Amino acid sequence: MMITSLDQLDPNGTYTYADYLIWQFSERVELLRGKVRQMSAPSRKHQGIVTGLTRLFANALWKNACKVYVAPFDVRLLRTSEDKEVITVVQPDLWWRSRGSRLCSAKYRISCPATARR
């Protein structure tokens, strides 16, 4: 069965990255510890801040062995190395990591007053 609406999901259910990959939502969502969280659209101010930070980080890191990414970009997080299934998938605003390394250096989520309530 194709899942195209959040209404089709059990609000008390726990979901995995495998579930997340087959959903066909028009809304943006993240998966936090198996729970679906709807994301609001970023504001113009928010986008301006992210753009400025992206430029700063990209310029500062371009000679290093780092790559800079901006949303939307799925980042799958494991709680422990023994986890069999990914139950947390986020889309950070800005992410960078060292080339050749699977470990990420850092991540930042930009919060504006309009989105801080989430």
C-alpha cells in the first residue's frame, strides 16, 4: 500500500528508515526515535541565515578535506553501533564532514523564533 498522507500512519507507531524511504508525502518530515515529525517550511530569514553560514563554512573549509552540505539532505543517526535499524533520520540545515571519513565533524540546525516551537 502506498503511503501518501500522514493521516495513513499510526500516530503512536514506531517507524524505521526503510518505512521513511517508501513514503510519498508532499510534506517534509523527519523521523526522531521512530516517531514521525512534520517539518515547517523555512522562512525567508531562516534561508538567508543558512545561506550566509553555508558560504562562510564552504569558504573556510574548501582547502581542507571537508565537504559542506545543505538541506534537504537525509542524515541517518544510530544510537549505538549495535543498532540494526535506523529510527532517526534528520535533515540538518548545514552539515559538513571530512572526506574519507564516515564520521561527521559537526552539524547545526538553525532555529528562528517561528520554528523554535518545534
